[in-house]
Amino acid sequence: MHISDYEKIVGKDIIHELKLISNKLKKKKIQCINSTKVGGGVAEILSRLIPLLNDLGIDATWDVITADPDYYNVTKAFHNALHGRKVEITQSMFDKFVSTGEDIAKRTDIYGDIVFVHDPQPIMLVEKKSNSSKWIWRCHVDVSSPYMEVWEFLRRFIEKYNCSVFSSPKFARELEIPQFLVAPSIDPFSEKNRELTPEEIDSVLKKYGIEKEKPIITQVSRFDYLKDPLGVIDAYRLVKKYIDCQLILAGNRAADDPETDIVLQDVMEKKGDDPDIHILLVEPERNDFDVNAIQRASDVVVQKSIKEGFAITITEALWKARPVVASAVGGIPLQISHRYSGILCHTVGGAALGIREVLNNPEYAKRIGRNGKEHIRRNFLSTRHLRDYMLLFLSLDNPEDIVYL
């Protein structure tokens, strides 16, 4: 896709503005670094924004760190701790993080004028910072109430960056460096979000053995306890008492998430022999197309997270004009105005009531679906994200204009 293709969705003025801003960045080399090429919202966003930055004439690249499984066990524990979950964090885990971080730094070539590091896994790369480069740390998780020992440990690296970026005002924490608020986005032309024909949708349902005669409730997420797939099954069973429906739990694997198989085993045990619960581990090479079709086939999309960074899966479902029932956590309330562009909930029972309301009132479901799509069009597409990031890059050359939070 080219940036001009987005004009029919967002309008000529926005595309013109993006081109004007990009002209001021054409002498800069932007190097983005994260921990996985596939799986999760960070990889999805970078896979779309990097080509668009290049199309605008900006030299932007994307590098991915590699590490051994033990390191990802540590970073997963840190991830859960940052979300406020009770996990055991030992000194040996901190030692492993530091020793692997030093090794990653030795193996990673830093060449950007602006180095854009995402999440804790590559955070120690900042030790290679030079006076000639500017460094940004992007936090994609909810750190509003973290386990403080982990936060304070990471903070000593975070404050070596020139600035930090968070997804929601609720996530920002007191730091000695500037903070920016930039919400994530989706690309309307990506394989996961493009329009599909009825035949394409039916082909995916047939592939997974899903019939359309019963209403479909769907949650798309990696298999992670913080996404509460077990709670989704509980909500489905409450709804099932009143409406003969079916549930899809669909997800994939990410290279930096070692918990998938453990969570998946618990989900399969809770499913039992219920033929109306479909547990789908989608292959990476088919993930985007299949997820797109599954979301479009769904009568209601659920995101019953316990903690959440932003929940790109909700953005995707809203863009498809699907009615959404989701937990009022993390960045989800930025996307859903309760009872206008979706339904927010706080408990399993609340999720079940929301699902029943949507399934029992098709006109209401269509209305909140339409409202949700327009909200995403105005606020959470790639073009807005590009604008925010380019202005952030420009601000690094004018630090006197930065507003501290």
C-alpha cells in the first residue's frame, strides 16, 4: 500500500499533512527494535508503519532481538509483574536479565539517528547510546500499578532514554525524562482488516468446522492468563443457559511468550467435551486472514482481559463494525464509550449480561457496531499513528518544546 491509498478513508487534508511533516524527517534514519517479528500488537503495528514511513520518504528500519528461552521466561514474569500480577521475582532473574541484555547489546548493531526501542526485552540496548543519536523507549503495557521492585529496576534504564511513550494517560509514571502519549492503531488495508467476501469468510469457518446456525461469540487473543480465556468460557456458559450459542477462542504463538502451552492446556481442560467451544491455535502464516474472517463472522466479539495495554483486537473488531463487550481495563475505555460504541464490563456476570443484550437486540448491535467503526476511523488508524510518531521524532531536535507530564 501507498500513503495516498488512505485518502479515501481519512481524507485528502490528512494525507497532505503527513507529507508535509515527513519532509522534515528525510535526513533521519529511524531504527525500531523489539523482541518478536510475529505475534502480538507491537509486531503487527511495526509491520504496517515501517513500510508507510518508507513510502513517505523516511529511512525507517525494523530489527528484532534474539535470546534464549530462559530470558523470555524472565521477561514474561516481568511483564506480569508490571501488570500488577503476583509473581515471584528472584535476584537470579534480575541477574539473567542483565547478563542477557549485555549479550543482546553486543550482538545488536545500532545505526539509527533515532533508536526506537519497544518494551522491556531490548531495554538495555540504551547502554550503547551515543551523543549523536536520540533514544525513545515505548511501553505497550499497563504499568499503572506495577510490582515496584521490577519497575524501579527497569526505571534505571528507562531514564537513560531521551523520552518515553505510553498508550494511555493512566499508564504514565513519574520519570526524569519527557513522556508522550501515543495510542496504538490498526491498518485498514492489512490482511487482518481488509474487506472480505462472504465466500472468503465461509471458507475459514468451514476450515475450522464452525457452522453458522448458532450465534458466534469470539475472543481473539494470545493464550495468556491476563486475557482471561477461562473467564470467557464462564461467561459463555452463563449466556448458554438462555441462548443456544457457540464460542471461539482464537490465538497464536509469539516467540517471546513462553506461557502459551500452559494456558492452552488449562483452556482445553475447562472446555471439556463441549462441541460448541472452538479453541483455535491459528498458524502464523494464516493468522491475519483467518482472524479477519472469524471476527467478521462473529455476532459479538469479547475481550475479557484482567489487565490490558491497549487491546488491538478490539480496534480490529470495532473497525469491522462488530458489537464488542470488553473489560473496562487498560486502554479499552479509550476505544469504547459504554453503551454507545460497545459495552464495558467488570465481571464474568457483567460480560455475560452484555453478550446477552447484544444477541437479543440485533438493531442495537448494529448501531453500536457502526458507532464503534466511526470512532476507530477518526482516532485509531495508521495515519493518526504516523502523524504522532513523526511529530515525536521532530520534537527530539527541539527539546525545549517538550511538555513534561
